[in-house]
Amino acid sequence: MKNPLLARRPDEPVPGGLLIAQVLWFLAGVLFLGFGGFLIYEHSDTASLNFGAVALALFFAVAGCACAVLGYRLFIGERSARANLTWLGVITALPLLLRFGRYSLLAAIIMFSVALMWTPSSNRYFKIVSPKPAKTRR
């Protein structure tokens, strides 16, 4: 049987908090890409780009693509996407949030969406849609 190019969304109704988290992850991916592009644009008027600006813009581009891909996997109901997005959120948002700079809004969106993914209704949804594999006995 041929697998479709894009996986189908499960028939189980999605809890409201998880649906909001899915939208926020896509928004975070767009914001990451936008902040990275704006950072390059902001530093392009100087004679040369410094390494820090290029590295941060590259980090934002990678984080934006990861948010988009993992957000899609969360949309189709994969449990592993929730775990990966949690780690991505903690690793990227915590330093951004602690600096209280211009990226703190993005960090707050990410931390809020991480919290929404772990509500009790979301946990029940993932137990139905993507159950953990059974442990093998030795």
C-alpha cells in the first residue's frame, strides 16, 4: 500500500488548548524566521556583518524551520513531536525570556504553547491518538 505524501490528521477531536498550541507553534516559526530576516536587514547597512548577528540569524532560521516541521508533526498527532517541541521550547525560549529583550514576546509565546501541550486534556488526546509502545519483558 502506498503511503500518502502528507499524513492524515486523526479522527479524534483535538482539545482546544492543543489546537491553540499548534497555531502558536506555527506562529513561533514565522516569528523566528521574521526576526532572523530583520536581524540581517538591520545589520546589512554596515560595511560588513559581524559574526554574532549572522550566527543569531542562522539560529533563528534553524529554530523557525524546526518549529514549522515539528508543528506539522504535532498537527498530525505524533507524540514524539510534543516531546521535541518541549525541548526546543525550553532550550530556545528560556535564554530569550531571561534577557527580557525584544525577543521576550516570542519566548512567552513558546513557553505558553509548551504549557498548553501538557494539559490533562492534551495528555488524554495523545494517549488515544499516539499510545506509547508496550514495554517488552525480559
